[in-house]
Amino acid sequence: ITTSSEISDDNSLNLESGSAILIDESSGNVLYSHNAHEKLRPASVTKVMSILLVMEALDGGRISLTDPVPCSENASSMGGSQIWLNTTESLSVNEMLKCMCVVSANDCTVAMAEFIAGSEESFVQMMNNKAKELGMNDTTFKNCHGIDEDGHVTSAYDISLMSRELLHNHPKIKEYTTIWMDSIRDGKSALV
């Protein structure tokens, strides 16, 4: 990907957003940028990194789509976007990924984090380690779901790095990110 020193910063498109970047997915070349390194709160875009780590675990054979994922008290109490998981149920990794990608489910994201790393805190450390590995120098993750927290920041440039990594190296994710309607819990709950 184009290095940060090679990025020209302009707002020739007169965007009202705080920052923006457009890159070519195959080459990584930056086609347009505006305040690309400004540190902003990423909200649910945080889940791109969470999903990237889930896909790495899947593709690395450490987990499978059919593995049951339990719901802890911590996961069930997340709030925000959710599917209202409760501690008496577990969903498959496949269903959790659907919920993360389609409805941005915070509860499912935390349950997956705990499933992969043992705790949300350990998973967040994995997220920060991966960010460093990818050269995401504007990023500090404080949680895996994106609910606002002081110091939880990233930039448009860093989002492009992790998004490209996800799409380029884990193309199977498109099977989840292109879903516009589906169901979980044996058809008892709809995802739209």
C-alpha cells in the first residue's frame, strides 16, 4: 500500500466528513484521501478488525464454522446493536459471523472474542497486535465492538489497511458481508 508520506491530502471533492480515503483493493494504491491520518472514534467499524481475527482463526483451522460459541454474562450485557443473546444459549461460529456482519451485533462480537482469546481483554490485545503488524500507526483499540471509549481511535488510512487485509486475504468474508436477509436460531430470528 502507498506509504503515508506519499499520500497527498486534499478535499477536492468538498466532502463534509472529517476524513476519507479511497484505495484500490488489489494494488493498495491510494486514489483519494482527505485527512486520512486524523484519529477519530471508529464506532462499529471496529468490528472489521474483530472479523479479521475471526477469519484468521477460521482459515488457520483453530476454529470451525460449526463450533458452538457460548454467551457469557459480559457478552449478554453489551447493549447497543445486538441480537439479545442470553447466557443459556450458544450459537455456531457461522451464526455469530452472520450477526456480526449483518446487524453489527455487539453481544456476538464479545462472545466470539471470548471464544477465541479466553477474554475480551486478551482479544483486544490481539487486535492491537494485528494493528501494529499491519502498520496501523493511528490506531488504539480499547474494545472489540466499538462502543465509544476514551482512547479508542483509528484513522481512515488505518481502516483501509485492515479492510484490505480482510478482503484480500479472506475473500470468504464476502459470503457474510453481502447478506441482506437471513435467519438464525433455527429460523426463529430474522436478520435484516
